[in-house]
Amino acid sequence: MARRRTPARRRPRRRKGNADWFPWLVAAIVLVVVAKWFIDLVLANWPLVLGLAVVLVAGLVGMLVVRRRMIDARQREWLRENAHLERVDRMTGVQFESLVEALLQRDGFHKVHRIGGSGDGGVDVIGTAPTGDRFVVQCKRWTKSVGSPEVRNLLGALHAYPDHRGVLVATAHFTAPAKQCAVGTDLILIDREQLAAWLTGSFALALSARATGGSWPLRRPVSPPPESDLGLEDAG
């Protein structure tokens, strides 16, 4: 005769009660007590707390200023070390773009960003002059001459940057058709010799958008006028 199976015992259901929300209640009470203690502490010692806050903010600002100066100093040193065409000729395309970015910053441009790379639309660096004039720059670290197709490509890229001047800077020279293509446009061409002058700081991009397209708008260091123009006469 088959033995009867003993029915399995059912697990008792967990009763929902105070045990579920009690830990949350304790945590809320502790949080309120700690918050009240902290507020009372601040109110009782507000001059000290205010002083500590001022010291912390001043320290943070000081750290940011020191960090910014260290970055600027390293950039100036790097620029001095690479302000020679023979050093530029050994650069990669990305390094040359970084050099042009540093030159713009040295000349007082702000909002300078390097955006070169795949999908850059023919623009490698953008920046805003102190006067508010905005520039887009394409960098060509080439050994062969730059022709008119590159000039036309940058002119086409300028459509995506309204109210910007275009600058095409190259480590080589521009062909005659390239120069002719830039005449009468809003484009500035900087060839090898002009780049050498830019590196040494003898010249810099003009800070006016009224410069003639296709030319190199330079500003020369101001030289003192001759003594005759100042109304001075030789002694004796």
C-alpha cells in the first residue's frame, strides 16, 4: 500500500508592518538632528565660518591663477623653442596647428581653439581678436607649394563661419594662381617668409577686418620718429 505524502508546509507570509519604515524614520530623525546641530554651530560661530569660507575661496582662486600662469609660462617657453623654421619643418601637422594656436594667443587673441582633424571642414584653428574680429585658420605643413584648390576649399569652408576672416598659413609658398584666387576675397595668405616673421614676433595678424583680402595684413613695431621730426637740433 502506497504511503501518503505529507503535505509541504507553506512559508509564512511576511507581515508588512512597522518594521519596513522604522529604519527610514530613524534615518530621517538623525538627519534632522545633525542638520539642526550644524545650523546652530554656523549661527553661533558665523564670523569664523565666514572667515574660513573666504580663505577657502581665496585659496582656490589663487591656485587657479598660479596654474594659469604656469600654463602660460610653459606655452611661452615652448613657443620660443619652436620659433624657427627649421624646427617647424620637423613638426607634424597637428604640432603645426598647435603652434599657430599659440601664436594667436601670444598676439592677444582669445577664444582660440584648435579644431583640426577629420571632419574639420577645412578649418584648423579659430580665434577672436581683441577688437572682436573673428578668424578661422587653415594650416598647411607642406613642403610643396600650395595651389589654388586649397584656397578655393577654404573659401568654401568660410560659408559655415559667417562674419569670420579666413587665414591660410603654410610652411611653403603659394603658387601664382593661388595668390590670384585670393585677391578680392576675405582671405589672408601667409607664406613661408611671412610665417618666419610671425614666429619672431616682428609681425602679427592685423587686428582689423578691413585689411585687403589676399594680402598679408601686418602691423610693424612702432619706431620712434627721427629727432628732426621732434623739433630737436644737434647741440653746437
